[in-house]
Amino acid sequence: MNAPGIADIVARIQHLPSLPAVVAELMASTEQEDIDLHALADKIALDQALTARTLRLANSSFYGLPSKVTSIQQAISVLGFHSIRTLVTACAVTASFTPTPGLDFDFEAFWRHSIGAAVCARALAPRLRVSPESAFTAGLLHDLGTLVLATRCPEQYRAVEAYRRQHDCSTGAAQLAVFGFDHAAIGSALAERWQFPAAIQQAVAAHHQPPFGSDSAGDAAGLASAVYLANVLAHALDLSGQEDDQAPPLAPQAWALLRLSDSDCFALFREAEQVFDDMRQILVQ
């Protein structure tokens, strides 16, 4: 069977699950100055499963709060609205795709890597002068195009996995060989459908080839660089748990943006690994 073109895949995105309405409101609030936090907290609380997972994250080592928060209102007052928006979004995104019976795709490894990249991106964000919350969200979303291809084109995706094993190459390279394109453009289209900010859409689209340069910090280019670096680090730290996982090559100019000493690197790795385990246990059901 011939592989579908990118236009066909993008069309199929229209039939993917929508995120809860409250998440769309949270995304829209990014550009708003006057936000009724009480009203939004009440809407989040209406979804009991979403609320429960969000509070578990808020009380995890991700934030290291000295005392337990027991409501969305309290979590917002302690952590701030932007942090809670990130946690609610993470819970909604990871619940949006459920494993398909008979599908030859490792959902757990996929989400492990995505969460690992999100954690690494958040840790790297201050070095690139970008929002840690935006970096976390973009890192979580960066490979969603792979999930779209695997769940919407299962026959062709079996060929992707076979090609990857046969040629001992990256998933992206195998996707290019089978489909003629990889997951980055598809993931960006999905982020657009789910109404994520343009900078996050661009970071997802460019996470394998971000626009490096002297201006690659503090803007959309910096966010793309953070996700690019986080993806490499998550692979290098083997956070997916896959035996044949490969770390893509790291562009020297990307690493140079961070200006990290050896001790800085080890501290960053420790932080990522410590937080990752808590996040994984809560988000990977």
C-alpha cells in the first residue's frame, strides 16, 4: 500500500481527539491580560480526573512544595497560574491518545521519551532565556507527529519500524524513507489544531533543525533550540527505556548556546533524572 502524503495526514488530524474545552481556554489565556483565575479554576475542577492528576503533579518533586496542595485554587495561589496551566495541559495531552489493541507501537516508551524531553527542556530554558513552562509544553509535544502517524497509518508505520530496525537508524530517518516526510510537520499541524501558541508550533516543527545563531535565545528560535537540545539529552539519558534507542548527533553550535561547565552538565542531568521519574509515574498510565 502506498504511503499517504503529508496533506492526507494533515486532513486526518481533523478527526483526532480534541483536548478538553478548558485546555483551549487555558491556551487562549496566553494572550489575555485580564484572566478570571477563579472561574478557570472552577472549570478545571469540574473534570475530576484532570484535577486529580494535576494535583498529583503539583505535589510531586517537579515543584518540591513544602506542604501539600489540595485544590486547583490553592495550587494556583502557591505555584502561579502559568505553572498550573502547564500541568493541566500535560495531563490532557497524555490522556488524549490511548493504546490501540493490536497496534505495534510502544506507547509507554513514546511517552517516557516525550516526558523526558519536556523535563530537560524546562531545565534548559533559563539558559536560553525562554519560559520554562513553554519549554516544558513544547518538549512534551515535540514528537506527537509520530503518534499521529502510528495510530492513523498503522500499516505504513509497521514498515517504519521494520526499516528502523533493519538500518539501525533514527525513527525520523525511517519515517522519511517510508512516508517521504517525518513527524515534525505533522506534530506542528496538530499543535495548531489544538490552538497552542505559534512559538510552540514552530518549536515542534523545527525541533530537529532549529535556527541557530546569535539571536537563538529569548524568542521562538530559543524555544526551538531548547526542544532540540532536550530531545538529544532525553535520548542520551535513555529516558525512553528502549534498548535500541539512539541519541541523535548534537550540533556544536547548539551546545555552545548553553555555556555549561562540566559541573553544570552533571547538575542538569541529575535534576532531569530526579524529576522525570515522578512525572512518568503520574502521566504514563
